[in-house]
Amino acid sequence: MPRSSATTLLPLLALGLAFIFAPAARAEDINCANASSTVEMNFCADKDFEAADKALNATYEATLATTKTRDLEKPYDAKSFEDATRAAQRAWVAYRDADCKGLVAQEWAGGSGTSAAVLGCMTEKTIERTKELKERYNEH
């Protein structure tokens, strides 16, 4: 190996080993109210999304339970209502993901804040969808 290649590779190898052996941030040590590093912001954004997604799933299940009480004739019967609810939710998830994972990621052009921005978008839209389902079907 030529000397110039070895001198180029050694700092890269040292940097790679530093990342491998560097202590990982522990979840319990991260204060999301004061997240300052990209790693912390991504961790907190992911945590927020998981909570919003969990709430949406519970609300969606309650919405599906509501569809089963529908006592009308086809095409407005319980099965048709459930099928329409499932189709709408699948379409909504596709929209949310295309908007947040596609457009928002493009806006950030792959910068260091992309992951947190995408997760923030997904969290915001998920919270709004949960609110929408609750108002429409679960709070009458």
C-alpha cells in the first residue's frame, strides 16, 4: 500500500473506531425538554411519534367498534361502514407517509434535521387524525 493511502486511511479508521466504542446516549439520560444534539432530537421526536401512533391505534380500534353498531341496510350496513373506515384509514396513512417522508424530507434535502422534521410531521398529522376520528365517531 502506498504511503499516502495509509496516511489517509489511518485517521478514518481511528474515527470509525471512536464511533464504535463511544458510549451511547442512554434513553433515561435524555431530557426531551432540552434536547440539544441531533441524536437527542431524533430520539425525542421518535418517542413523541410512538405515543401519538399508540393513541391513534386505540382511537381507530374504538372507531371500528362503532362501525359494528350500524344497523342499516346495504350499502350503509355495519360491514360496509367498517370496510369504508378501513379503506379511508389506509389512504390516510399513505397520504401522511407520502407527505412527511417524501415532501418534508425533500424540503430538508437530507440535512441533519431531516429525521426529526419527518417524525414531527408524522406526529402532528397523527395527532390531528386521532382528534378527527374521536370527534366524528367516538364522542357522540
